[in-house]
Amino acid sequence: MTEIASFIFVLSSAALFYAYAGFPGLVIVAGWLRNRRVEIQEITPKLTIIIAAHNEEQGIAKRIENTLLLDYPPEQLEVIIASDGSTDATDAIAAKYTGSNVLLLSLPRKGKIHALSAAAAKAAGEILIFSDANTLFEPQAMRMLARNFADPQVGGVCGNQIYVEHKNSDMSSKGENLYWSYDKWLKTMESRTGSIVSADGAIYAIRNELFRMPAETAVTDDFAISTAVIEQGYRLVFESKALAYEETSTAAKNEFGRKVRIINRGLRGVLMRRKLLNPLRYGFYSVILFSHKLLRRLVPVFLITLLASNVFLVPKGVFFLNGLFLQGFFYALAGCGYLLRKRSWGKTKVFYVPFFYCLANAAALLAILKVMSGKRIELWQPQRQYVES
């Protein structure tokens, strides 16, 4: 039994080390060796901004007005509001803006992917821009996205999503901001290897002819739509200067539920795109997809096996005793972070980093269990925070 416990301890430690140090290091080296830059030119192709909405009466007017004030030739810009069975005043508000370059699609309730697909079928733009109803773009964002499409190898571009902390948010918002800072750094490194793992729903663009309705709808729409670009042989890159703003969740409970839904649908998305895991066909991107979207989701499993094997191995020496102490201390800090989440002390890194780390991995574990049990999430129920002017 001791040999088995030792093997599990080493395997779990190695998996965690690779997830947080080995993989980023590998991406840095691969990016340095390949150094695949994008041929950027200032171009203004016809764009269609697609905004899927479900009961967004609180913020849809501001969202449409934001798109109409973008620094982009008006004759080259189209906006489609795809309302997925909204039962509030969303459609009535959006209808006030319809005209030469704003179109409202009032659709039956089928789910976000169906709404996006219906909008894409109506789009006149060469480039499709996908965004959320609670996102606000910087005026130059469309120009920054568009310039990447001067490179014929680029099929999709992910913009730079920036989270704004809500005035009433607890310290989980700080953890979310820290996570996204790391994720965007990783995307910058991945982009140099050829392609990033996938786009983020707040702001991303693909060539119109590359849009494919996903075969599976219980998946994360931004992942499914953006990875289709890679499946068709094009690059998916990151543009740090295309800025978009969203507010963080106000409470840890809301953030936990959101992560469970996203990871559940994200794992199903990886299963749908499993052919992309073949390195003989998709090269280093397969390593990125496996490491970024699959192995990182399995981290809570490795954390549990590490702790369990460590407990068993404590009699073997001071090394394992210290290891158990450090793990226990970390989880104790996470527990304190939870208790202090609404207080000023809770907004210090020593508390909110362990707490958010545990929250994210607990959500991942629950999502894995739901996927294994066959739980599917077809419809979306947005719980929005809106950026204040």
C-alpha cells in the first residue's frame, strides 16, 4: 500500500506542477521558438456585431448605444440583437434602435447557440463579432480586431476582456481579476505558438465563412464557435488592444454557480472537439488544448489524491508531515477567506487567493461530476452585472 500511495503522491505532484509551471514554461519556449507574429494592417472590412440577449432590459439600451458610438465607419458596421425568447422589455427597447444598420431578431427560446446561429445566417459582414449584452467596448476595439484579419492565416481574434469590480462585490471579484490577468498573459504566449486555446465570449471575431453551427448545443458557445476556426485550418489569435469591459459577480455564491455551468459546458465542448487533441494533425495546439482546457479542469482530482496519499505517508518521515501541514495551512487560509469575504481583511491576497483557488476548483469538481452523471445545460439564464457609465 505504501508503494501505491507513494506513486499516487508523485503522480499528483507532477500533474499539479505541470499544470501551473510546466505548461506555462513549455508555452513560453514554444512561443520563443516559433514566434508566429500576425501581419497587421489598418483595414476596415464590413463587420457584424452579434449580441445574444435573454431578458436584458436593464442594460440593452446602453449596449446598443455603445456599439453605435464605436470609432468605425458606420457604413461598414452592422449590429444584430438576437433575442432568445426574452419575456421582459428587451425586444421593445431594442426595437427603438432598429434602422439601416441595427437589426432585431426576436426568436423563440432555444438557447444561446441557436440565437447566435440565427444571427450569423442574417449577417452581411465579412467578419462576425460576438459579444455579451453586459459588455461595453472601447471606441477603438473594432479597429484593433479588424487589423488582424489582414493576415490571411488568421481566422479568428479574441479581444481583451477586462473585469470591473462592482462597488458591492465581495473579495471573490479580486480573485476573478487575478485569474483573468494570468489567463490573458497565457493567451499572449499561446498566440505566439500559432493559436490560443479559445476565445472569450465578451469580445471575439471570426471570418463569416468560418462560422459553423456546433453539433452539440450543451457546450460553451465561445469555445465551440472559436475552435471551429482552428479545426478548419486557420489561426485563432489574441489582440490585447481590443478592449471590452464587464463587471464581476457581486457574490462568491453567484461566481461559484457561474463557474460550475461554464466548466460543465466547457468540458462537453472539449469532448465535442476531441479531434483537436490529435497532435499529429494539429501540432502544438493539441498540447495547449489538453493542458489548458482538460488537465487544468482535473486539478481538483489531483488535489484530493495528493492530500489523501500525503495523509497515508505521514509516518514515513518529516517531509510528508511538512507537506500535510502546508496543505492544511493553505486550506485554513481559504476557509478564513470565505469567512472574511465581505470584510476589508478578506481583500488581502493572503486570504482571497487561497479562497478563490479553492472556489474555482470546487466548482470544477462539481462540474466534472455533473458531466459524468449526464447533466446537460442547454439554456442560459444570464445573471448580469452592468458596467456603470
